Amino acid sequence: MEASYAMIVIIAVTITLAFVAVYWLISLQSITTEVEYLELVKQKVIEKNGYYEVNVVIENKGIKKASIINILINEHTPENYGSTITPQNIELDPGEKIQVKITLPKSEFDHGQAVSIKLISAKGNEFPILIYIP
């Protein structure tokens, strides 16, 4: 009878140590893993003479610096539409926000059209944004 109580205590201690070891390993992994996470904070589309001006505010919610190396509009490069993007080189520190201005020619886009904008980071992660032309 006494041996069964000792066995239960040994099993309980083993399980507790296993949980502590797993928690410690997960906390180490989360500290050393580079996480890129960009979030759309605000978007606004303004109609101007001959084009639509799309203003988006992006925030880096990750724990490492993020660099945007490419932006696609409806899966095509901006040059295919004659669009411009300002600023060209986008780098965000953790917690930093940046406003990106994208001009879309009216000849290529219609009122009510959904436009997919995809930000591609230097690590190859894709961050899609869906906007609607007013």
C-alpha cells in the first residue's frame, strides 16, 4: 500500500517537471524567434484629378525590424498600372507606424472596385490589404 502512494508522488513530480521544462523551452523559443507582424491601422481613399490616392497607415506589431521590399496591386507590380508608391524603402522598427501613399490611375480602376494590396517583407512574408474604391 505504501509503495502505491510513493509511485503516485513520483508520477506527479515527473509530470510537474515535464510541464516546467516545456514552459521554459517555449519561453526561450519565443524570445529567440524573429516575428514579423504588420497590421493595417488606418486606410483612406481620396479621389483626385485623374487618380485615386490610397493612404494606409501600417504598424509593426512584431518584435523585430520589418522591411517591405515589394508591394503588389491585384497580384501585379505597380508599374503595370502606372501607379506610384511613397515611400519607396519601407523599414519599420517594432511599434513604429508609417504612412504609405499609393496612387492608382482612374483609367485602371472603377468606383466600387475591390483592390488587393500585398506587402511583401524581406523575409518573404506577405501581408494583404483589401481596399474599396469609393
